[in-house]
Amino acid sequence: MAPPWITRIIQISLGLHGALHFVELGTALYETAYITASLAAFGTLTMILGAVLLEPDTVPLLSLIHI
């Protein structure tokens, strides 16, 4: 099992990647590229679900941010 901070980094990376797919989905719909939009929607869904359903860790996100 990976340390909790590595799991959290992966969760954040998947979430950000999903956000980029969401932007891609929006631009594909704007350009009426429906096949590209459907692929982007699938990518968005899998990335966001991966970030949400990844095994929870015991380290809260705010404890990893040192301001």
C-alpha cells in the first residue's frame, strides 16, 4: 500500500485531469464535434470517478498544504 500522501497526490492529479477533460468537453460541444464530446465525457467521468473512489486516506487535504 502506498503512503497516504502519494494516494492524495494521485487523487488530486486525477481530479485536475478530469477538470481538463471537462473543459475539452465544453469546447467540443461548442464546436458541435459530438463524437469528440462523447469521448471527452467518458474521459471526464472516468477521471473524476477515479479521484473520488480511490481508496480514502487518513490525511486530510489541508494538512498537506503548508502555507
